[in-house]
Amino acid sequence: ALAVIVLEIEPLAPVSTMAEALQPAARLVHEGWRGYEAITEGGARAGNIAWEAKSSRGDVDAAFARPDIRIVESSFTVGRQSHVPFEPRVAIGSWEDGRAHIQTSTQVPWTVRNVTGRVMQLAPGRVRVTVPPVGGGFGLKFDASIEPITALLARMTGRTVVLENTRQEEMATCLCRENAEIRIRSAVTAEGYIAGREAVVLMDCGAYGGEQVFLTTMTAHTLGGNYRVGATRLVSRAVYTNTPPNGAFRACNGVYNTFALERHTDEICDALGFDPIEFRKKNVLGDGDLGATGQVFEADVLGPMLDRMETLRASTGTSEAKADGRLYGIATTVGTWFVFVGPSAATVNLNADGSATLVTSGVEIGSGTMVQSLPQIVAGQLGLAPDQVIVREADTDAAGLDVGVGGGRTTVSIGAASIAACAEVREKLLRTAGEMLQTRPEDLVLRDGRVEITGLPGSGMSIPAVVAHAQATTGPITGSGAFTARNTPAMSGCAMGHFIDALDIPVFVVHEAEVAVDPDTGHVEVLAYRVVQDVGRALNPRAILGQIQGGVVQGLGYALHEEVTLTADGRIAQDDFETYRLPLAQDVVPVAADLYEGAPSMGPLGAKGAGEVPILAVGAAIGCAVARAIGKPVRQLPVTPPRVLRLLHEREPPPEFPHIAPGWALNTLG
């Protein structure tokens, strides 16, 4: 039969770049795009534009037409970045009693469950996903990948199937941080007031839409964040190309938009003669200011954080002397990010020995949230020690829906759901103890594993005694809780095609970098790095400091070394650690950090997510510091030694994007 099969292949010219994809006569990467489901309203799509989101607030045309303003325009480009977590993607699939069971290294057990069900044409309830502690993800594992394949093979063979990517397979199929192109211009008065701003951001989603369709939302909150602007108009496009698909990566969209915005801000200061720090202090978002979508921000946060950076710098001192004759630069940058809230569920069971079991779909991915922060939260609510809280591994058969570990949401969303579950447990525990002690529940407190009468230390009885009594009379003491977004309002008509119109929990950072540039080699050494991070309330300061150090190092890789490139036939060129330059031990600099507490947050006990935001402004701080050192504009990341030398010798032309039209209306689908 094989002998009579004739296979005819017609090679098609690939659409390799976003410039090619946006040509009027470009070949369609997806000829059937009209039949694809639109997963939100108000956006637009056509041809090779997978999704377009826009935000518009105020009269931008009038702002740019004012006679008293100066227009500053900048263009920027960035490459792709590979996640390379220590543990590759791995899954174990089995088929028993008409159900699939997948043990996997993922950030999103419920997504894996639902996607596998669709692929196998099963009801989702016939797929069970369990997740042991995961060896890093950074967004790479924020979708299903090899898991459905293991389940399909297990069903076909009746055997347990294990799939584990080699390092080469992992990097060759990486859903990288996308390459992007940004054009931004601002109308600024002589007094330093930003009257208007507009920008176009192109995001290469590769051959499939993936996360980039969602991430078009973030441009309004990153390029439209940081500063008070009179009127804004922003468009963000996810563009199909015939290249490997891209995906989510820590502070996705935010790292390059923050780089672009902060470099553009420095170029404004250079053009108009402003001091960069004073200009930022004058213009950062404060209490009552409007974001790009009309969201009203609460409290003055960035201004005081800039003041705290000055205090931190004074305490550490600067490192200019270490430059030792090389070109020295220092830069302070700011960033606006958010906590991706989303739904979470939790169940808390009190056990007869006085311990508590927490059941959620949360995944321990190396941040310590599941083994430190959540036990600390539950213990604090129930008067226990953290080591008395048992946290179950994620199991979709046992725990409620959760959208996954990412977006800085684990402590916030699962923590809030856990507090809600603890509230039900507390009510039952205190009611039972009140009956036993003949005391009103409101006169009882939980402390050190006991239920005590308020004001009478040592009174009352142990929690195990109360639990045992309840189990014998009214039943086990358990509680369930849930948490989701509150949907902070935006201004009507400002956000079009966004998945998140406003930020429930904004998170702010101030970063400062000192660098020395060797003019002969172009090598950039980071001399010192400082961070002031908005944490809401620091529930676990040591863990947050660890996240900051790790995020900065990962950001240094993005800023200085790491860039995924494509071969002539469209494959990822870097598939091992010899060809992909990660930060090494000698590249790492200790980070001086100050945790800024007190900013408003709907998170549990006032906390904010701390895992994503540390990487947000690293590329911006390094790019601005290098530009300051060499006296040349930096408009592309990473700033590798060859690129720095070309800049020094004026052989690096600024990015030009003829496919981004100068007029706003020509860059939108209407």
C-alpha cells in the first residue's frame, strides 16, 4: 500500500518576519483565521494579525498639536529569550478504568486536564492531573505540551508512558519570550508635563497565537503605566510568522515595554534638558491619577519609592571607583506591573492531632510559596505553628479550579482562598469550643495550638481536644474558600480588545544599575544593582529577597547576553548551553534591596505577588546605564559586546520599522 502512495510537497516561501507578515500582499500563515474563536470582545484581527488590542484616553491629536510642546519619538527592538528551567518538561501518563492519569511538571494542572480532555475527546472529569514539586518554569510550563501525548499513548498501549525532553529538545521547542518592535512618541511641554503619548507594539507570536494574543492586553498597562500622561493612544498587535511559536515568560510583555518606555523617558530628558530622576519624580503615577485605560490609581507609591532609592543608594554608596578607567554609567528606572488574580479554591481540614491539611491546585515551583508562605498564612489564621500545616500536592481530582502558578498570583489568590477556608474552620472550631467551655465564641482566641478564653492565658483546651469532640458529635471540622478578581473598573470606551481592562493589584518597582563599559571590547560589567520593590505587606521577607536576586540575574541575562535567533530555515539556532549564553557566576552581582510596604492591595493580609516583578525593569536599568556610559542611545537588547562596539563607533543604525506607519489610524484595523 505504501508503494502506491505519492506524496507531493509544494514548498511555500516562509513569512519569516513581522515586516513580511504585515505587507499588503503577504501570504497568510493561517488561511482559515476567520473561523478561529475570538476569546474576548472589542479587539480586531485580520490576515496575519492574530489579535489587536487598543487603548485610547483623551484627545491625543490635540495634545500633539499644542504649540508649546516638543515631540520626542523613539523606536526599539528586542530578541527572544529562552526560559531554560533546571527541570525540562516531563510527563508520566497512564490509563486505568477508562480514565487518564497524568503526573507532570506543569504550572497549570487544570489547563493540562482540560486540554488533554479535548485532545482525547474525553469529558475533562475523565482526566486526572497530579503535580509534584516542579523544578522551575518561568512561564514555559504555563500550557499543556507533551502531556496529552503521554495520555494518548498510554490509552493505545495499555502501558505507562514517560516523556521527558532532553535539553536540546527543550530549547529547540521553547515557547520563548517573544521578539518585539516598539515605536513610541510623546508630546512634552517645556515644564516637563507629558501632554500626550502614542505607541505601537508588534509582538511576534510565531506560527500560532498562544499567549501573545492575551499579552496584547499588557501594553496598555506597561507602556501606559509609570507616568501621568494627559492623553494616550496605544495599539498592540500579535503577529503570525512562520517561526517557532512563542509563549509566556516571567513579566511577559512588560520587560521590553518597560525597557522601551524608560529609554524613551531618558531620551525625552536628553532632548529637553531635564534631570532624569527629577523628571521621573515629577511625573510618576500617584493617588487619583489615570492609567491608559482610565483606571484610577490609589495612593502615592512610585514617588516615595524613588525617595527610598535615594536612601538606599546613600546607604550602599556608589561604585564609580570600580570602573577603573572604563566608561561609567548609572541609571534609575521605574516599572508598573500587576498581579494576575484569577480564580482559586482551597479546602482546609483540621486533623485529630491538631494539624491542618491544605488542599489546593497550587504548585510548588521553587518560589517556596507552597511550602513556606501558605503554611504561614494558614497557621496564622488557626493559631498553629507553620510546621503543623500539611500542604497537599496539586491533584485535580481533589482540589478545586485554579488558573495556575504564574503572574505573581500564588500567594495572593491561593492565599486569599485559604484564608476564606480558614474562616469557616475557625467558626466551627470556636463554636464547638464555646459549647464545651460554656463560653461565647467571640470571647475565645486561637493561640499556640489551643483555644483560650480572651485575657486568660493557659485557659481553655487544646485544639486536638476540640477536634476530637467535634468528630464524635457534629462531624469533622473542615472549611472551603474561593477567591477571584474584583474587576477594578476602567473608563468606559478606553480599552478595546483587552482581557484585563484594569489592574486589580498594581505592583511597582524602582531599579538602579551601575555599569562599567570597556571601550576596547564592548564588555559591560554590572558594578552594583539596587531594587526598591512594592510588596504590599512582606509575609516572608527572606523569600521575597530571594525572588528579587533571582529575577535580577535572569533579567541581566536578557539585558546583556541572551538572544534566541533563527536559522535560515526557521529553526531555533541555540539548543544547548554552549550556544545560548546564560549568566554565569562571574556575571552575578549581589542585589541591595528595600521592601516597600504599605501600598494598597486586595491580597491576603495586604500582600502582593513578588515573583514576576523583579525582572521587570532590569533591561531598562541596564539599557539606560549603558547609554549613559557610552553617550549613545541604546535601542536594542541585549547589549552584547559587539553591539556596544558598533554603538561606540556609530556603526549601529537605529531600528527602522517601515511597516509601522507614522500615522495612528494606519496602524489599526479600525
